[in-house]
Amino acid sequence: MDADDIEALIEEEVPDAEATVTTPRDPDDDKHFAVDVVSPAFAGETLVDQHQIVHDALGEHLTRDIHAIELRTKTPDEV
């Protein structure tokens, strides 16, 4: 699973999401990602709940294909 796959999965699962995924550490390490997600679905949700929405979107990939993510979530009004 690469950054494009992660972006596509989040954007498919989280309503009206725009996801940007990068590899913040060693570019050859394909299991660590930085994930920025903007979605109106986060409005009124706590930060923990926002992150849970993204975790739910990634599902079993978090334990199988992704070792770690640095996750940042925002609503469109916060951008």
C-alpha cells in the first residue's frame, strides 16, 4: 500500500474528504506515513473522534499494511 492508495481509501470512505499522504521519514520506508485529512464530516467531532473516523476508513490496513501514521485532521473552516 502506497501513499496514493491511502489517499484514495480515505477519500472514498470519509465524506467529502481531501487527503494528503506523505512519507515523513526515510522515503524508502513504505510503512510510515503522514496523513492530513480535511473533511466537513469532522465538524462538531472531538479530535479523538476525527482520528477514529480516519482509522475506521483505513480498517485492517492499519495493522497489516501501515506501521504508523502521523494524523492531522481539520474541517474546511479550519484550513
